[in-house]
Amino acid sequence: VKDHTVYVVSGWEIDSETAWVTYVLTSEKLMTNLWHIKESGMPVILCVDTTHRLVAEGHSVFVCGVRDIAQKFHKVAYGVQHSDKAVAPNAHMLRMVAKEYLRVKERMQ
């Protein structure tokens, strides 16, 4: 897979009344980073970091990736979420990443 086209993963949420937003951006190429780690036989450990208040609206930026045997970080997805204190948006974003991985995996086989 060599498609670097970035897209929004299904399951996004935008509420203009509350200014809550949750979405994940990835590409099929980024998703293959996860697939390569899984196929290598290494345990898949998702590394997640959320940096708070990077934008004027106060939303948090979410970065998700995996590490390889040499401990190098490989990005899988980025996201934006509405609250830096809520656990639910992180959990929702991780479910979105997992669901997208399964979709891309099916296409690769």
C-alpha cells in the first residue's frame, strides 16, 4: 500500500453548539505501520500522546503510533478531541483507529 492520501476515519463527531469535536486523521500508508508490527510477531503496543490546548478553541491533539524492535516510533493516526480531561474521547479515538486498522487489513489481504 502506497496511498498517502489523508482522510477522516468514520465515527467522527462535531457539535457546533457545544464546540465539541472528535476526529481521527490517517492514511492507508500510516495504517500499514501498525500492520507491519503485527505481522512481524512483535506485541502491538499503541503509543498515545495527547497535547492540550494547541489550538485557540482549546481542543487537544492526539497522536497514535507503534514502536518497532529498534524502539523507533511509527505514526498511525492523528486526531483532535474536545476535552483534555475526558477519558471517553481518547477511548473513542482508539476504537476508531482499531476499526480503521481492521478495514485496511482486509484490503491488504
